[in-house]
Amino acid sequence: MIGPILVLLALVLVPGAGAALAFGRPGEVSLAARFGLAFGFGYAVAAGLATVLALAHVLTRAGFIAGLVVVTVLLWGLALRQAGLRAHWTALAEDARSAPYSLGAGLALIVAVAATRPFFTPELTLGIRSAWRYWSDGLEVGAAGHFPAETHQWGIEFPTTVSKAVLNAFEGGVSLLLGPDPLGPMQGILTVTAIGLVAVLFAVGREFGLGVFAPVLPALVLLVPQRAPLPVDIAGVEFYTAENIGRLAAFSALLVGLYALTSPRPRVPVALTGVMIAVAGLTHLVPTVIAVVMLASFGIASALVTHESALRVLGRGAALLGVFAVVYVATLVASGGDLGWQTAGGQAFRGFPANVDPTESFTEGRLVRKHPQVGHFFIQPKRLVGLLGAEIVNRPNRVRFGLLAFAALSLAALGLALRARSLLPAAVVAWGLVTAMLAIGFLFSFRYSTAVPGKFGPGRMYDYVAISVALLVAVVLEGLRLLLVGSRRRGHIAVALAVGALAVVAAIATGPRGRALSKADNGLQLMSQVASVVPCDARMLVNARTAGSWEAITGRLAVTEGHAPYLRPTVINRVVPVIVGANDFFRDPAANRDYLERERIQYVVTVGKNAWIGSKGPRQPREEDAEAVAALPGLRPVLRDPLVSVFAVGAAPAGSAEPHPDRCPL
């Protein structure tokens, strides 16, 4: 699937390179930063354009292409008007000559990642659930040409969620360019995201003063083997996920923000940082919060360590947050959708017994009692700290070791950074990030009595402790290099070569291995078989819960498919009975046959255990599901196969002389 990869690289890098050159005069922005920002700005340009067109109800293939051409020409014209290509080339070459071996180590890592990523097959994404919802949301935006007022999920209609409006518009635009079939575009976006993340984090490491050890930051964050005694939750980048795209946007915003806080001409960098944070926040909010915390920590360090004026740093920070607020709120209001954070705003769940946790009931597919609380916290503070320690060493039973290791690493970083004060901002960012993660964990645990928001700290924020660990490791290594090697050229070259070699090994070691994809192939085959016998507008019940894979691959809608409405009480009140009822039906079809009439089911689909269809949940498909459903009166077999069985319910047609389309229009 090299074609989609090349299209996505062109889509992002052609306008992104122009924007990166236009950002600052020659010599004002480093080579590493411009290269990383080519990915971040490129995503922001493509996604931002798609969002504007969708808000104007004119997102079409021709309009998207024409808009990209115009914006790209304008960006390159701005870059060349500011300074000619020769001036830019001279400045970038001078930057490369100033630190050739340090830059070479980072370039070796980026090239290794770029060389291995095309071999990651998008079929792996069929083994997870969440990715498919976002591509389906993007398809709906692309098909409508705007943000639709309502979406059909879980067999019901409810207002569209627009908290990821920029991501959805971007995917809608990509689907107009490459078609609605998901695997090719997913491969292209995944490849661009992986390369861009490495490039941006390397540039951030350079801006933090990590020198020759700047490649350690992306390597320890993204390329750690899953069994290593290090944080691994955001390592790999082998699946198509919304959060990885959000990380690219968020860390690019962080990189721009570093210049906004330190530039002698801050107006443009401050405005761009605010816009980039808004783009990142409307792609995925969690990494955006992380990036903002890191930027704020850097601002504090600049004021304390580098003697930047505290008032000046505070003023720039307030200005960029003001720009962010205007762009973010304006986009949400103009989209006309539902933010989907009612619980976060204080609205309580209704329609459930007081002792039932609706969020965990959704996750488990059955009514679950609330966990008993001791005091005011859903998770006790001591436990919250312990969970962070377990994340640090990737071992749930080594909590004390994890906390002690982090403390020792912090002390070593502090001692070395006090000798080389240029390293202190990176250490402060690492400590500020851990402090913020714990504070957010305490806040959500104190504020909420239901599982999903109550566990938000350890469930979502703690993943990013990898950044703190990587920063402290790089600070210690660079501090030791400065202490032991100093300015000796040969020693510096040797260290750079070692870092580059280890980075390349890490990229290759975490590259694709000859994984058997028979389950993925089975999933695609059975979905095609179902599409051949189930009409486009049918209400279809499947014995595996999915997020959006049926819609993404076939255009059909399953009653057991949709997004996770954890923070939408009015939606979860309607969805949980659908999910619980479906699980009860497949557990005992004869005793729960009334579920089919209640949900107006026309076709029942049972899949086996040997197929990936983008599903996940506590109830997994069983081989005996098909026989149990076949025994019900009033159901007629439409398709019986070792991979999948389809049954028509009641008056639903058991066959058709006209073939059904492989993909239904949305």
C-alpha cells in the first residue's frame, strides 16, 4: 500500500514544509525544529482546511484539493518572500555544520523509522476496537460535506460528538482523496504519524538542550519493547489510533510554543501556538493537556533558571491560551454538535439505580455495582501514587522499586543539571509533568464516584510518564557526557555514533515481525460475506461489540456498534440497555428472544473466535453462538459458514435476486 503512504506524505509535507520555512527568518529556527514542524504544520494545514470547509458545508473532493493547492502556494510564497531558498538553505546548512554528529544521530533514527513503518500492515488494527469509530466519524463528515447534526450508533440516533471535530474533518478529507475503504488511508496516516512523532520529539529534545542525547526522548517514548522495565503504554505506534495523531499535533504545538516563550519577536509564534493547541485539542484532548503542562513547566523553568522575565513569560502564555480559547470555542459553536462532556460539567447520570455504575456497566456489558469508597476518593491517594510507580517500571508488583528508581533518577538529574544549568529546564518539565499527572489523578478521583472518570488519572494520564522518564534519562546522560567528555571532539563523535546506532537498533527491534494475520484476513472475508446477504438499511445484531468497523468497511450499521458515551448521561442511559440486552440474548437466546422484537432486529450475525473484526469486550464470540441462535423459532439461515452465520428474523428477506453492494453509501 505504498500509494496511500505517498499521498499522505505529499498531503502533509508539501504545505507543511512551506509553513515550516515561513515560521521564522533564516537562522531563527533550527533545522531539527523545521523538519519536525513540517509534519505538525502539514497536519494542521490539511486538517484545518478540511474543518473550515466542513463548517461552511462545502467539504468536497474538488474543494479540498483546490483549497490545499491555494494554501500551499500561499505558504511557499510567504516563505520565499521572507527569504529566498538560498538564504534558507545557507542557514540550515550552517545549523547542520554546527552539530553534525548530534543531528546525524537523530536523522539516523528518523530514517530507520521511516524505512520500517511501511511494513506495518494496517490489518493489525482489526485486532483493536477504538480506531474504527474515528474513521467512521470521518466518513460521515466526508459523505455529508459537513458535520452532521445526528449520527446513527447503537441502533439509535443522537447528536454528533464534535470534541474531535478537526480529526473527523481531516479523515473526511482523506476519505474524499483516497476513497472510503479504511486500510489504505489508515496505513498512510499511521506512517506519517509515526515518522512525524519521532521527528517532533527529537526536535523538542534539541530545544530542551539534550544535545547528542536528544534521540533518547523519542526512542524511550515510542520505541521501547513491551517487555522492557520501562513505561511502554505509548510505545509502538503500530495501530491506527486517534491519540497518536493527537500526539503529533500536540507535541508540534509544544515545539512552536517553546519559540513563542523565548523569541524576541513573539507575536507570530504566540498566535500560531494558540492555533496549534486548538487543532491538537480538537484532535485529541489528552495529549494536548500533556503538551500544555510541559509548555507551562518550561515557562516556569525559563523564568527561574534562564532569568527570563516572569511577567513576560506569563503574558505570552496568557496570550497564546487566549488565542486557543477563541479558536477552540468558535469551532465547537460553529460545528453545531455535542461536545459530549456533560458529566465533566457536573450533570449526573439518571435512569440507573443509585448503586449502579453506568460507565462500568457500559464497559462490562452488564449492570455493575459501584465500587465502595473509603472517604472522598474513588481511588485512594496512596494507591494513585502506587499505580504511577507501577507504570514507571512496567511491573504492577514492583511499585516501590518504580518510585525509588524515579526518585534516584530525579536526584541524579538534579545534581548534574545544577552543574550544567542548561539542562535544568528539561528536568523541571519532567517533574512538572509527573506533578500534574498526580494532581489530575487526585482531582478526578475526588470529584467522581463512577469508574471511568474516577480512574482517569491512572487510566489515561499516567501513560505519559514515559516522557518524564525519557527526559530525566537524557538529562543524566547528557550531564555525564558534559562532565566526562566535555568539549573533546573525539569523545563527542563516539557518543553520537553510539546513540545513533542504538536508536537505529531500537527502531528495527520494534519494527514489524512476520506476524500471522490469518485472523485479520478472516475478519475481512466474513465482513464481505455478510455484506453480500444483508441489505444496506437493515438492523443487524452481531455477537461481538464493535466501535465502527462494520460502518467503516461495509457501510452497514450494527446495533452493537458505536462510540463510548462515558461522559454523555442522556446517551449512556439509552445505550447500556442495548448492550446489556444483546449480551443477555447471546448468553441465552431462547430466554431473551423478546430482545429481537424490542430492538427491531432484522438480521442476527454470529462470528467465530478465529476472526478479528475490530471488536473487544468482556463477552467474546463463542463457537456455540450460531447453534443457539439457529435453534430459535422464526429465524431462518441466510448464510452458514465456519467463519460467520447470518439469520433473517421474522419477515426479513432470507435472500435476494439482486446482489447487495459491498459498501453501502453513508
